[in-house]
Amino acid sequence: MRYLKEHYAHWTLDMTLCYSMDDSWGQHLDLELYTDIQAELDDIKLGVVGDWFGKSPLAGGYGRTLKQWQREPQNLLIFKDHASMLKSIAESTAIRSNGHAWCTADNDGCVGNTLERTRCSSCNDAVIGHRHTAIYQRLYYDLKGLLHCPDIGDGGRQRVERDLIRRRDVLTQLGVPPETLIA
């Protein structure tokens, strides 16, 4: 239901529930709709987790943890095969995209999804992968441009400098050579 609420930009879960009911208003829910959505969501999550366990580096707290966990052979031995490992992780992990990272927080208390998106780089629940590289490169160059604006004040300049460091750290973790980040 939460997925549908966000997908259709409904204000409340009640509104989403109303749309998911059939003509008898609450006597039955459209189970076929839920089954189709769940199957699609499962496929998407499996693909995302499959990307995480590829050769590409990951940034974000959960991304770094996954790569460290993956390096320990005894962790991988608990699964029958690679496919069952991916399926198990995909089924047991909350995965949401916020456009600039994958959020694995299982509650809505994540600050990076709403108030301050730059926090994802150090968040324990974030996975930032190769598909996010272009976003972080663009944000980095945009911040470089803001750094020399005379009207942002000392507080604005400090925030830009802090966010530049966060972006640079993410890009470095993703394998972007630091020399390409110098403007």
C-alpha cells in the first residue's frame, strides 16, 4: 500500500485503499492488482540487489557494508547459490529509490529522503551505485559554481564546502579518479 500511495502521489493511505477496492466498496480488494504489483516489485528489487553484488564499487554506509560482507567467503557459504543469496537479500531488505541513492531504511525517519539529501553519502542505510555517478558529478560541479558566489555569505559557503566534500567522497568511492573532479 505504501508503494502505491507514493507511486500515485496520494495524500493518504485511505485514498490509495479506496482506489484499490472494487465496485462493492470494501467487500473485496483487487488481489490481482496487488499480486501484479508485488511481482513487479520483487523483480525490480532482485535486479537492484544483483547490481549491488556486481563488480562495481558502492558508496553509502550500507553499500560499503555490503561490499565488505561480500569479501568474506564464510558469509556467502550460508546460501545454496548466488541466486538464492540475491533473492534472500532482496526479500529481507527495504529498498526505495530517492533518485540519488537506494534507501534501505525501513522507516520514514530518513533525513536524506526529505530534508537534506547530501546526508546519504554517510548514511548507514544508503547504497549509492554506478547508476548514481552522473547525478553526483553534476551536483559536484554545480556546487563548485556556487562556491565563488559573493552573495551566499559565510554560512552558505561553509555548507557548500561541506557538501563538496560529501560529493567528492561518494565519487571517489565509486571509482571516479579525484583528478577529474578538480575544476
